[in-house]
Amino acid sequence: MGETVRPKGLEGLSKSYDPAPIEDKWYARWIEDGIFKADAKSGKPPFSIVIPPPNVTGSLHLGHALDNTLQDILCRAKRMQGYNVLWMPGTDHAGIATQNVVERALREEGHSRESLGREAFVKRVWEWKEEYGGRIINQLKKLGASCDWNRERFTMDGGLSRAVRKVFVELYRKDLIYRGKYLINWCPRCLTALSDLEVEHKETEGRLYSVKYAFADGKGSLTVMTTRPETIMGDVAIAVHPRDERNRHLAGREVIVPICGRVIPVIEDNLADPEFGTGALKITPAHDPNDFLVGLRHGLEQIQVMDDRGRMNENGGKYAGMERFEARKAIVSDLAEQGLLAGEERHGHSVGHCYRCDTVIEPYLSEQWFVRTRPLADEDVRAVKEGQIRFVPEQWAGTYYQWMENIRDWCVSRQLWWGHRIPAWYCDDCGEVIVSLDEPETCACGGKLRQDEDVLDTWFSSALWPFSTMGWPDETDELAAFYPTSVLVTGFDIIFFWVARMIMMGCEFMEKPPFRDVYIHALVRDEKGQKMSKSKGNVIDPLVTIEKYGADALRFTLAALTVQGRDIFLSESRIETYRFFLNKLWNASRFALMNLECAACDAGNCGEGALRLHDRWIIARMSEVTEKMTELLDGYYFGESAKLMYDFVWGELCDWYLELSKPALRGDEGPMRKAASQSVIYAVFRDVLKLLHPIIPFTTEELWSAFGYGEGIIGRAEWPEPAALEDASGVLSDMDFLQALARAMRNLRAEAKLPPQKQVPVMCLRLKDVSGDKAAVVSENADLVSLLTKVEKTELLGAGEGKPPQCLSTVTGEWELFFPVGELLDVEKEIKRLGSELEKLEKETERTRAKLSNANFIDRAPAEVVEKERAALEAAESQKKRIEENIASLA
RNA sequence: GGGCGGAUAGCUCAGUGGGAGAGCACCUGCCUUACAAGCAGGGGGUCGUAGGUUCGAAACCUAUUCCGCCCACCA
């Protein structure tokens, strides 16, 4: 305090809140000011976040909007709190997604990726990226994201690509990456391998066919059940369980595979469930993950019957060339014709689909690269359990453990052209495999080398994001200053894809987990709780929303609806509701500015003595709110923090304080009081704007500038500190009393059906403790009570002084209020009203009495609770008595 | 099959041991010169069900029903 300021005033502030003209202006200003820039050499404490890089093909959806709003709130708050903040932005090259987008464009031009050739295709994708890849970045800016854009990264940047190769090579050297021919998930449309996570399992109605396999010795047949008869020509054995009394004796015999006529053995294996069907299971190692393992256990042949496009291959006999589901139909019909189909029933089961194109996944035998995850996983789980990483809300740690403890090797090679090419070279002459950071020229044997055609899973490079973006493997200032990052903010849907793998790579290569906290937020759904999707037509486009309501309205809504552990159900009407709040803040500010305009708000003009109860009260509340707000943001309680500010600004600052300060601002209380009110308003709005700035940066910046606070832009202002106030609790309780009194008076007026503006000459108040402080509160603030209630005079009744006749009345434990209404009094109605209050009290005292007569309660409950109950009972009893008296006096 | 979350006012949700709250919606009255995107007042809930712990349970424990989600090698 003590400074002199001249608010810029109302100029340019529209009569109601209109975000459009504000947002672009201020965003440009922030960039110009360089406020988002992190400084790796700063002496301030660091706070860092790496953005979950959106797909370069992406367009901002509500999930991004939520994720980035929350990150922005944290970053902006921390900046004001004096931290050196790095919010690292960037995009992900999104292998399959991006390749698909460009291939689609090519197809429209009558080309294909094959017709272009690899090099030209990749060039084409880069061109696409240059042209359209910045779209989502611009959309993030619209939202107000305060990333350090000078540092924008892309997972296929040179530096990041070098990090990818380095990690691959080192993992290979540590034998944590290997290559082998396994049964992997294959998308016959994308023509690539997928990791287990990239397969979406959907419950599908299929058919379960019973097929007869004749014994080779001609003596009878064996019935086997299958959902995939098209793989029958890949059968290499029939398995029965070794302890299956029904079938055990069959082991060692041979059966003839229908259609193709091959003879295969009946073997014993635990996989066969004696309870399922006939207990006999066909083994097709090249087309089923379980059968694959059985095949390995028993040294069985692997017969592939399909090609990479899901068509029957040369092993498919007469079905060769046929698409897999066509082949299924044809084979079933042929089996039926040959009398080998013993049955067919509906069968619900789970079928894997490609997470990118929704094609049914085919288990496919092929040569791929894998990361050996087990050795990495154990260490990571320990790190989390030791508390090096904290999941918020905690329950997600359980989800993480569950997956990590059952983790399987990660297939990282993809048969795509867009991505980080695997740094492995093969010598066709000697068979040597060279894995190296840089391209080797020739093989040691002198033979020519050929690089692996495949690229790495996109998630392989994003797993390195927290340190690759900071210049690793070089030892940079950024890494020293900002790694490990402070918090990762993301949705639960990518805990396995991304979070777990970042932890893996961070622990392995940086020897420290990549973040201290992981804040997992909810999914944004529509108002009915359904996932938003284009096909359902229930998508809310954040960009349209921003256009219509402003980024701040969207941000405030998302923050307000973010409660830990619950999904967000969003609808347009909710955004409207919160926009009303912005309008309220806007108008309250206009009101404040009207009254500050051209006034010197020199706090020196008003000594402590010029402050009245409501001034002290709002200062005390502001201080409490400041403390609470800081605490809530630190704990990631976004919804609670938004609500706190909403309630304070609307329910306390506007509804009470501004109303109460009107007379002083008009000058009715003299120049000292006017100056005092101005300086309080000025100070309170300063803190309110600061506290709200992380959530609604644009609006607060605009208002900050209008108020003319002297600290430059608000983003550079210092986070407020709670102020110590003498006798804050006395102030709060006095104000509580005043508010309760005002509400009671308004209630009685409403009861008497008086128009709100009609002046009432008098109400009488009888305090229980006549000589107490509250009497002084009433007399000192008589003008305010009158302002709030339009009751000209509040007459204090002395001890033993009788109330006037023909009154409406309200009785509390501490006081009685009488409203003399004369002839207007509807005696019967009033008696009825008081009677029902009496009834309510009766019930309450009943309960309290019962409690107090319970010896156990007296013995075991804490003394202060017992005391509280006693006091409550006493108060209620006297309240009852007084209501009874009032009723009696009416009758 | 394993795991997680939810069930509180018409709707959306707060509320982690001391007799249930908010916003929206609804009803009544007000254009009170910051704001009708507003102001004031009001009605509305045996906190999913059943047990248990406790002096005391919406909250803690057990079981159960329903809804949602995740994981898993369901022929």
C-alpha cells in the first residue's frame, strides 16, 4: 500500500463481456513480451512440464483442450509464484496416422505410396507436415497455452531422431532389444505389425463351428471346435489335456485335417480345456498366439495359410487368393458338403481390431524387433512404489502396477515408411547384423549392407520425449535445469502407451524417472456421459466454442468440471453458465472502475480508522481465499479452485462487499471513507485478478490493464500472499451476524409480501446478550443494514423491553427479530408459520436430548462435542420458548 | 477370469466420523443507473440395498444390486 495509481478506467471496456477483441490482442502481446520463455540459466527454482505431444495430424479436440488448460493453469500460476517455468511444446509424427492421411491424399490424385517409391513418399509427408502440421499448434495458441514456443519440437527433428537411434543402439547392446520371428498382431490394411496395446478388443458375435477330424486309421473321428475354420489348413496337431480322462487315450493317434487331407498327431498339452466342447483343440501355430506357444513347446511346424493382406496363400489350396472371410464361408460350406461339419452355434467372443483403421487384426508370423520389457519394468515399479513418482489421483498407480506386472515384450518395428528407420543393417553375404548409430559403409566381410526397411513404433520416440526434447544425449543446460520434469498432465488412456514407457526410458537412460507427479485427468464426455464421436454427432468442437464464448469461458468450464477421479460431462449450457461468471467479473470490474476513475487510490489517504467492518471483512476473506487458492492449485484441485473463486467473487465480493461500499463510493460517508473504499476495492480486485489469471488469462489481462496496476502485464505480477489481519476472526463473525440479520429481515419482508423497494420504517431486534459486541455491530452499521434491507431503522430492544404488537418474528439462538406490520398481519398464517418452525425445533431438541441422555455419548464423545450439544440444546430450548411466547402474544 | 471407478435434490456433481450442500432447472417478487448473462426470497433428498464397526456413519468395513471403464492367451 501507499502507492498512487491512476486506473485507465472504462475506456474500451464493452458493456458486457465480449472475448473476441481481447484474446488475439493479448496473446500477441504475451509472445512479444517473451513471458513464456524459459531460461535454462535462471537462478529461480525450476518448474517444468513437457506437453503430451499431439499428433501432427491432429485437430484440437476437447481432450486436448482440457489437458492443455490444466497444464496452462499450473504453468501460469508457477510463473507468478516466482518459478522458472518451462512448458515444452511440440508434436508427434504419429506414424500410421500421418502415413494414412498422406496416402489418402495420394489416392485421390490417382497415386499410391508404392507408385511414388519410399524416398518420394517420405518427402511428400514432410511437405504435408510443413503445410498442415502447424495447425494444432495454432489451435493451442487460441486456447491460450503459454508454451515456450521457441522450443517447439517434433519427434522426427534431427536431435530427437539422434536420441532415438542412440537409445535403440544402447538397448541392443544391453540385449534389451532383439529381433525374431514371432506371431505378432498384424493389420492387413495398414500392412504393419502392431503392439499389443494398439489392438482394440471388441466383443463380437461370431460362430463356433464343430468340425470332424477323421482318425487316420479309419476308426471313427474326433470333433474339434473352432471360430476360425479358414485356418484349418494351418493345423499341425490336435491337443488334449494330459489329465482329461475322456480324451487322454487319444494322444499318439493321428487324424486327417479336413479339406487338405494332411495327417497330424493328437498330442497332450495343458492348453486344451477338458471342460470346453469335446476337450480337443486344433493347433494352428502360425495363426493363433496360444497355438504358437504350443507349437514351440512341441516343436511343431508353422504353416502360414494367409498373406500379409489377409488373403489365403499358396498353402490355402483351392482357396488361394481368397479373402479371409470369404474363405471362411467357402470352407464352412465345403465342410458341410463333405459331412464334416458337426455343428454351428452363435458364439460371442472378443476380436482384435486395428486402433487406427478398425480392421480385424490377424495374428501373423513375421520377423520383428522387440524390446525386452521385463528387466526394465521391475525397476520402474520399484521407483513408483518408493514414491519417486506420485500418481494423482493415487488410484492410477494401481492401474499402472497391474499392467507393468504383467507386461510382455514390446514389438517396436512397424512396416511403414513414415517414422524413425531402424538403425540395423544386414549383410546378405555373411548374414551379419549391424546395429549402429551411424550408417556403416560395408560389412567386415566386404559385403554390401542393406538397412532394415522398417521404422519404429511412434511411441518409441515419444517415450524419450521428456529428455530428447531437452537435447539428450548431449549434456545440456536444459537437462540440468529442467529434468526431471515437475509434473506430467495427461489422460488415463495413454498410461500404458506413453506414461509407462517414458518411465521405462527415463529410468534407464537418465537414471531418474522423468517426472515427479503424474496428474491423470478424466475423459471429456457429452452431457449424457457418452464418448464424443463424429459418428454419434455429439462432438463439441473447442474451436467453435472458443469462437462463440471465448477461450476463457471454455477454460473456466473445463477447470470447474475437473474433479479428481471423475469423467467430465460437458454440454454447451454448462459453458454458458460459466460464461455468465466471466460477465459478472467483467461488470463488477466496470463498476469498480467507474468508481476509481480519475481518483487517486492512495492507500495513505485512509488510515486503519477509515475502514469499516465490511472493508475489514473483505480483506480478511481475500486473505483466506488467497491461501486456499494457492493450496488447491498445488494439490491439483482444479475444480475446487475454480469454484472457490466463483463463490468468492460472486457470492461475497459482488453480492455483499460491492453493495455495501456503494454509499461510501458515492461520497455519502465523506472523503476519507470514499478513499478508503476505493483503496480496498483496488487492492481486492488486484488479488482477485491475479488468482484468476491462471484459469482465465485473457479476461484478467484485459481487466488488469484497465485497472492500471503498476506491475506491467499480469503474467509478470507476483502471486499474492495472504495478509495477516488483526482480529480477523472477530471481523468474520461480526459480518456473519450482520449477514444473517439482513437475510432474516429480507425474509420477513418477503413473508409480508412487500415489494423489495418499499421502505419499511422499523424492525426491532432483541439480542440475547444485550450488552455484547453485537449490539455495537448493529448500531455502528445501522446504515448498512438499512441499505441491505430497506428497513429504515433497526431498533434495539433493551432487556425486558416488550416487543411492539402485530409482529412477524424470527427467532434464532442469539436474537429475535420483530417486524411490526400492523393491520397487514395475517394472524392465522403467522401462527401456522411459527408453529411449523416450532415443530422443526422440537424434532431437533428431541434428538439432542436423546443424545445427551445417552451415558455412552457423555463418556466417549470428545468433551467439546458434548459441550456443543449441550449449548445447542439450551439455545434451541430458549428459542422454542420465545417462539411459543410470540405465538401466545398473537393469539 | 483379474482389476478400477461410480451410485447424494428433477439434472450435473461437491461433501473421508459430530444431524446433508452448490450450480443449473423449478416457484414467487423485482428493469434497485456494474451486471435481466442480473437482484432478493422459496420449495425440493429415509445420501443404491443389507449387515457391521462406533456414543455417533452419506462418509469406515463386509456383502449385494445396478452403471461405466481397463486388462487378459474365452478354441
